[in-house]
Amino acid sequence: MNMKKRVVFRVVGIGALHSFLYLWLVPFVIYPKFGDNGFKMTIAVAVLISIAVFGTLFISRKTKDKNNFKQ
């Protein structure tokens, strides 16, 4: 798969995750049950997932560049 397509899929996936979290899960499920602490924890987890997904882009790019260089 083309690198640009991977980036687009990951960015769209992160956007969909955040939309789901902030528009439905947090206000209707997390906040009523766990309050402010649950809200903060959900935000922290969402940000960490986003960082991890974006981090895989750079790791795969570096690995791919190293493999092309060795050939």
C-alpha cells in the first residue's frame, strides 16, 4: 500500500476515534458514571493512542528507508 494512503487512513482513523469518544462515549457513558476523573482519563488515553499511531508512521518510514539503503 502506498505510504500516502497509510497516512490518510491513520489520520482518518484517529479523527473517527476522537469523534466517537468526544461526541458519544465521553458525554453519555464515561462522564455520568465516572465524573471528571473518568473524563480526564479518557482524554489521556485518546491522546496516547493518537501519539502511538502517529509514532508508527515515523518508525515504519525509518525502517523502510534503512531497508532501501541496504539494497
